[in-house]
Amino acid sequence: LDAARAIRDADPGSAIGGPSGFSGWENGYWAARVLSRPDGPALLDVVSSNLFLSWNADDTDATIMGRTIWYEEAPLKIRTQTAGHPDLRLMLDAYNVSALWTRDGTPTGELWTDPRNVDTFGGVVQTAALLHAAQGGFDIALRWETLGGFGVLRWYPAFEERAPYYAWQLLAGPGRLMPGSTLLRTATTAAPLPDLPHHSGMNVHGYDVQPFAVRDETGVSVVLLNKTPEAQTVMVARPAGMAGHTLYRFEDGRHAEALTPLDVCEAGTLDLTLPGTCVTVVHYAAATGTATETTPGRTRPSLAVAPNPSIGPVTLHLTLPEPASVRLDVRSALGRRIATLADEVRGAGTHTLPLDMQGWAAGVYWAQLCAGSECTVRAFTVAR
């Protein structure tokens, strides 16, 4: 609290949080203690948590995958312990398969990290972490482990994208899990798995194939996680108000290729066979005349990219409620500015700007619109 007061005095606009501990119970208990102090609610903005799923090199894949529901149960526990403070933001600041940096778990043991952190299995666990975390109520997911045996990139000097890097691109691009999107409730006829290890008294259902659905202005993405090593057969019903779909998959042998569609079709109900340990994304485009943004009287600048995904040129549509100084940049997935499409004053109304992406690599890109003091970002995918 003394440190928080000093930070608030020096930077009144800062968001202040405390130490990150493992699990929901530890962090919820700590936050409740702080909030019980007279000036606690005014000084605590963010509660952080980290969740690694294994501390034993001999843990099986099934044991680790069964614990992925903890990412949804931890924020539910924190919210329970901090009831009455709905404005608190929750942050998942570390998520990975294994916490081990030595083979036997001792500080003096042989240096070692679990290869499942960075292979296909790790990519599926990472996807489960992000989706369960969002579903449970984490507002922010921050991955500080970016390099080496815990990360999404191979260590210097041989930088190389690991499998989880492409799993993230799939989820942020065709999966649409980005700021401004909405998680929808899903229904499944499958029976929940019995005897899963639950976290701090929370009881989220886990399934062999865990379903999620994400909505944004382009449509609805159904994300299916096959958490088992065996192939699974599923049937997916087309969401109401949606048109044709585009199918993507992350699995062994399809890492960078996960961003290339497997199928584009107008079919309604889908019968799919999911390979073992994979992420499947079915992106349904909004039918003509269907609005997926439901906020009435919207007055903020808006940005849309179509078609998305695209194998050719795209058009960016920006709508301004009033005249404004506009800058529209296109950036790579790593944030490098590739093109500036507008840097000028534009009048109120809708403006269209074409973008020819000939020669661009397949992957996720970002369109960033700043109009006056408002900024918005849209992800779009280039498929080859």
C-alpha cells in the first residue's frame, strides 16, 4: 500500500497491481486483504495470476490437458473472493505446460525445460489457456516467456517461430480472439469428463473436444480443441445469421500452414473428423444484411477489413462520426509498420481504401486506425 500510494502520486493514471502468485486462491486472498484496508479499493486496479500446469517431468499429456480448465476456474475464484469490486481487472501473466527449468525440479539440477512447452501439444495448451482464461473472466493475458524452452521463439542466434507462435496467430486471426470480440455461449451434447482435478472449489466442465465461439464484426468463429491424442468426430451447427464458412486447423505438420484454409464452403451443418491434439477453427461470415455489432447509437470511429481472410486485395472501410485527423497503418503480427494508407484530415462518413497485398507472406496483420483521440485495431489474415 505504501508503494501504491507513491506510484499513484507520481503517475495518477497508472494501473496498479500487486505480486503475481500461482493460482486463483492465492491471488484472490491477497487482493481481498488489500481491498479490506480503508484506501485499498482506490489503490488496487489489477490482480495478476500465473498458471503452469506441471511441476513433474513424468506428468502425462492427459494429466496436463485435464488441468487446462484451471485457466477458467482461477479467475472465477478470484472474482468470488473479491466480490463487490467488479471494476478490478484480472491478468493472466504466465501460462505454460511446465514450470520446470531443471529436470528434477531442484535449483541445482540439470538444466532442462519440457519440450511440450514448445511443440504442437504446447500450442494446443496455449490455445486452451487463452480461451478458458477469457471465458472465466481474465481481462488481460500477457505472455512474458517469449524465447527459449518456455517461449514461442527459438533462442538467439537461431531465431525461429515455434509451434505455439502459429497457434496464437490462428486464434488471433481466424479465431478472432481480440479486444472488442465477444465470447458466445456454446452447447454440446457430449458428457463432461468425470474426475477432473478442479481448482479451488470451482467446477468448470471439461470435454474431450472443448468448444468455444467468438463473435466480432466479421461473423462467428467456432473453435474446437481436441484435447485427446485420438481422432474425434463432431457435428457443428451453423450459428444463426451466418453464411458460408472457412475451415482452418493447427496440428502436427500444420503449424505455419494453419493459417491457410483447408476448406471454404456454404454448407450448413458440418460433420468433421478432428485429428488428435489439434485446434480447429470454423469461421462463419455474417450473412448479407446481418449486423454482428449490437451497440445502438455507436459514435466512435470504426474500422472493417473485407474480405477477411483474403487471398488477394482487401478493402478497408473506416467510418468517422465527425471530421477528424486520421492515420491508418498496417502492421505485421510483430508490430512492424508495413504501410500507411492515410495520414490526413477526413470528413464524417464512410471511406474506403484498397490494399494490394501481392507478395505479402501468409499470416496475421493488423490495421490500426487513429482518428482524433480514438484508436481501434482490426486483425486480418492473408492466406496463400
